[in-house]
Amino acid sequence: MTEDLKRAAAEKAVEEYVESGDVVGLGTGSTASHAVRRIGQLIAAGELHGIRGVPTSARTAALAREAGIPLVDLADSRPAVTIDGADEIAPDLSVVKGLGGALLREKIVAHASLRGLVVVADGSKSVGSLGGVPLPVEVEPFGYEATLAALASLGCEPTLRLEGQGSQTGDPGRPYVTDGGHYTADCLFPDGIAEPGALETEIKRIPGALETGLFVGLAHAAVVARADGIEIMEGLPKPD
């Protein structure tokens, strides 16, 4: 049932926000993969033309090639829009992302998108406030112990992500390494995240904390599928 809702949200987002000729940022994770496959299907059916994709991870690039989506580098083409999944979506469209392990590249591509980020999810990811799931923070491997200690001083319980945990594959017990060669700290805030923007600023002041899974002011829209239908939440258009 949940997978059907993820697919429904992703396909609705493609229908509403992807146009022929677009360069599309292709997100990473189980929900985003449904959007990638749907774009490929529409290209094959002749319903979308001139689409090119900017993948946010090596595994998304492989999936896009399999789906028949031509790929381009971000250095050459800015995306019109990025479609990606979310781990939590607040009413103001602040988002937690990155449990799939590609948050830095996802944020780079989303920030570069002319029409912003469209997040897709099943209804369980729509929350009143953020912080019910751990916040991923991508960290530099050198001195990561000191970085985790600094993160803990902000009131969270940081845990180094290991291979073989959750959606990650590899040798259990070894640190999970992102496509960029970094580690990930999963930071649980027991009291939730009351001010996402302020927290993001505090975290990024820590040397070694490269990027956070807080996507604040980047999402233009959220497409959320529930058993009783699909809801589209839209924020302000992204400024040029």
C-alpha cells in the first residue's frame, strides 16, 4: 500500500511539473525512483520530448540510463525543476531529506533548479513539525569524532551511519560513504526541530559538518499521496 502511494505521488508530480524540453533534477531514493521510471515511460510513449536529467547519485544515474533518460552534467545545464522524495514535510514546506544517503548532491541540484524542488511522499511523511526522524548531516571523515561531539552539543544524539543499516548496502560495521566520499551522522533531536533555519545555520558553523538534510526554502511544492487522494501543497515561487 505504501509503495503504491509513493508511486502515485511521484507520477502526479511528473504530470504536474515536468514539461517537454525540461532539464529535470532526478532525486535519489525509493519514492524518487518512481518519478524517474515514469519520466522514462513517458519519453518512450512519445508524450515527453527533449527531456534531459541531472542525477543526484550514481544509483539514480544508473536507473535513469535504464529508463532511457538522457543525462547531462549540472555544469552544462541547470534543471528547470527537481523531483525528489522526503523523509518529513512540514506545513511550511520545510523538509528533512537524506536518509537515502545522497543529501549533499540532492541539495546542490535542488538549489540550482530554476523552478525549485518538488518533493513527493506518502502521507506518513507529512508532519506538523520536523524532528520525528533523525536529521542526516554529511560530515568530513577526517576528525569525524570531533564533529559528532560538536553536533551533540546542539542537543541531538548523533550516530555515525554504517553500511548495512536501513537502505544502505555493503559490509555491516563499516562507515557508510557517500558518492562524494563523506560520512553521514544521523542526528536525533529528542525535542524535535522547532526552528529548522536556525538549526541549519548552527550546524553549518561546525568545521567538518558539510551539509544538513534540512531543506529550508527550497521546496516549491509537495505532492503527498494518501489512501483518500493526492494533496498538492505549493509555496511561493522560487525567485530568479
